[in-house]
Amino acid sequence: MERQKYLAFGLMIVLIISTVFISGCLQEESPIKAPTTTLTTPIPSQEEKSTEIEEYYKTLVEEFYKTIEEEMPTEVPEITTPPAASSTFTTPIPSQEEKSTEIVTGIVEEYYKTHTYSEYDLFVCGDMAIDVWNMVETQGINAQIAVGNVDNPDADWTEYNHAWVLAEVSPDTWLALEATGGYVTYDENYYRGYFFKNPREFKEYLELMKEYNAQIDRINQLLAECSDTYDELVKETDYYQELVNEYNRKYAEPLLSPAEYQDSLSLQSRINAQGIVVTRVEGKAEQLVYIVKDTNNWTILG
């Protein structure tokens, strides 16, 4: 009888301890809230950033170079033979304009016979324009190197894709020389654009355009990386949300069995790990956006 009392007392103690332990395990789990994928800094569009870069370089070009566009006639007057000074001469004396026109016409025609325009490219035609400029200047005739778009009179500076030469055949009278075709032209599209007094200025302009094109390529690359990273952020955040939803559905209840409690701890660990992934990708996206918005802080040539 005494033995049964001790046995009953021992069972009671075990029951009390078990109850305390299980009540500690069967606690209510608080729901978890998932983060959103909204970036604090919006990603600028490709159109917005390209326009910003174009305006930046347009300012550089306009400030760095002084054009002579206003001095260029929109229409070149036809060259006529002046009357003879006296009846003593049976052949009229050619004017300086006629002489210069004959010289530069011969230069560009002869140059074309010995050179090939290998590729339709500003840098290729630019090299040919420099050659003809040197030949014209060697004859004592003032010359300019021109850049523009002879096929589109409404083109802006970002669409300039051709170079040629302008020769001053008489004071303030200019004649366009097409080095790639070996001819002179009075087409008014050859008398608008940017004009450079010498090859040094022209080459500085080409370097500026190389930098501009490189920046456009760079910004397109960054925008593509931004887009890919944002897609990755959405994907990782969606997965985080799936884990959170699973946790809230299964374990945000007042009572859990010991096995369920252990499973909830395991899922919490996965949620925490995925949260770190989301934070890392979000940080990468924010950094890329900052770089994109700061990409116009370049070093000016010179």
C-alpha cells in the first residue's frame, strides 16, 4: 500500500513537469510581415537619361567650339566671268574667286582618284577631310573642316555623321568640297553644322564625340543591369513572401505540438536567410540607381 502511494506521487510529479514543458513549447507564434520591393530611389528611364547626357554634351560642344555658321552663306552665288578690263585683252582675266575655285576643284578631284572611301563613318571621312584641308591650305587658301548631316537638314548635333571641307575662294565666300566623292557642291546642307579652323580642333571634337558615345553605351549597360537586378529583387521578395505566408498559415496559432514548434523554428531560419538575400539584392539595386543618376559627373576634356 505504501509502495502504491509513492508510485502515484511520482507519476504526479512527472505529469506536472511534462505540463510545464509542453506549455512552454505550445506558445503562440506572432505573424511575420514581409517587406515590399519598392526602391527608395526610382530608376530613371533610358529616354530620360539619354536626354540628360545629350544636353550635357550639347552644352560642352557649344561652349568649347566657336562656329562660323553665321558667316556661311546659305546659298553660294554662281561664279560669273567678269568683263575684260580693256579691249587690249582678248581673254578675260580670271578673278581670284575663279582661280581659287579652279585650284580647290582640282585638288578634290585629284584626291578622289587616289583614295578610297572604305566605310561610311564620321572618323573615316574625317581623315579624308583632314587630307584635303591640308592640301587646300598648302595652296594658300583658307579652309575649314565641317561636320554635319548632309542628308537631313533638320538633324541635331547627335545625328551629325559626315565631314567635309569648306574653302574660302574669296573673302567670305566659301565652297564645299566633298572629299569622299571628289567634287565641289553648292548643296545648302553642306553649309550648316559645326566648323573647325584646323585639324586639331576637329580631332578634339571627335574625341568629345567618342566620349559621348561611350557614355551612352555605359548608361544603356547600367540601365540593363538595373532592370535585371530589379527583376531579381522582385523574384527574391516573392519567395520571401511565400515563406512568410507559409509560416503564418501553419504556425501563427495559439497551440503547437512539439514537432510543429520545431518545424516553425526551422522555417523561421529559412525566412531569416531569405531576408538577408532580399536585403543584399535591394542594396545592389539602390547602388545601381545611384550610379545611373550620377553618371553625368564626368571629367570635361581639356
